[in-house]
Amino acid sequence: MTLALGIDPGTATTGYGLVRLLPDGELVAVSFGIISTPKDAAPPARLAMLYDQLRALLQTHQPDTAAVEKLFFSRNVTTALAVGQARGVVMLALQQAGIETFEYTPNEIKNAVAGYGSADKRQVQEMVRALLQLDSLPKPDDAADALAVAITHLNTKRYD
């Protein structure tokens, strides 16, 4: 049974989702949520908070593998830089924990989960709900996105 951690990185909010692949191929949501940092904190302090909270999450759940959403081009350079910094912190924490990490683009994730690389957020969330047999759509959006990253990874590696 493989436990995969999916991460949707951001400075203000980083989504995480832990999904277990059972021997029969069933996917089960183990835990999901967000790591958030206060908007009034200085950027270095926010990155340190993200790092510390992610390290605690890794210690608690000890995933076998991890996947992180790749940064896509953004017209807002400030946002892109902040997300890039958060991705760096996430990648560092995963590396230091000895967790093999993979990356997927938003289109790869949408295609893997919804079967369509241009699927909208609601379609992806509904497929995450269905694939994990959840009673309702996972909330908040960042957590649902992180679950989609974990599902993408487990399904991709299953057929490699």
C-alpha cells in the first residue's frame, strides 16, 4: 500500500492531500487540508511557517512518495515569484525527509483526473470526490487540488 502526498503550493495557502493506493487498486483519502500563513507576516517568516508545518505533516503521516504541482506561467509576476518560493520550500522539506518527489503540470493533472486537460476546477473536484468515494466535494479548493495531484501521481506511477 503506497501513501502519496500531493501538494498544491502557495505562500498564503498550500494545499495538501494524502491518498493511499490499496492492493486492489482502490484510492482512499487519508487526510487533506491546507497550510496557511498570516498575510501580515513577512515573506521569510511565512516561508519558515510553511516549512515547519509541512515537516510536522511529513513526520505525522510519513508518506512513501510525493508529488507537487508545477508552476505554470503567470501574468502576475509577483504571484509567480511567491508560488515559486513556496515550491522551493516544499521541495526542500520533501528532499530533507528523503521522500522521492515528482512534479506534474496543471494540464497533466486535469487530464489524469478528469480525462480532459482543459477541465474546469469544478469538474476536477467532482472527479476527485468520485475517485476517492467522498460524500462531498473536498474543501477548500487548494486541498482538492492537492488530492488531484496525489491521484495523478498514484495513477501515473501505477502504469510505469
